[in-house]
Amino acid sequence: MTETIFTIAVVVFLIVLVVLYAFKVGLQYDLLHLQKKRKKPTDRWECWKKNANKDLRNQALMLYPLFFPVSYDETEREEIREQKAGIKRINILIYWILIMVLLLAVYVSKS
């Protein structure tokens, strides 16, 4: 019984992780638009549409890897700092979900 619950919980957590990571890439795509002095996209999911700039999307995928810090200056514009703070929050949320998966794995292995 606990194995079934664990399997369902892990699948749900992994789906949430994929959605959060896709959202994080969308935030990074918006950040690149802001840094290049372009207007900000209206839709967070625009980077995943067919008409999106593929080079910019590839840069957004590699902009801030998960285990590297997101640093920002006080000299940057307020919009850029807000985008980087959002990316930082998403990273922290992803860390917490990974910790929950590990704790569930330890709990099921001990029972």
C-alpha cells in the first residue's frame, strides 16, 4: 500500500518539477528579452510556442542552471531584479520538491 502511495506521490512531484522548470525557462526567456532592451513578452509560455526565437530559447535554457546562484546588482533595472528574484524563488521551490521526494524515498525504504 505504501509503495503505491509513494509511486503516485513521486509521479505527481515529477510532473510538478517539469512544469516548474518549464515556467523557469519562461522567466529566463523574459529576462533575456528585458536585458536586450526588447519589450517583455506578454505570455510566460511564449518561449515554448512555434514562433518563438529558438536561439533565445536555447540561451534561456542554459542561463541559470539549477545548482548555480542567481546574482543581481543594485545597479540593474527594477524589472530585471524582479525577474531574477522570481527565478530564485522557482529554484528554491524546485529544491524543496526534490527534498520531499528524497524524504519519501527514505520513509518508504524504512517501512
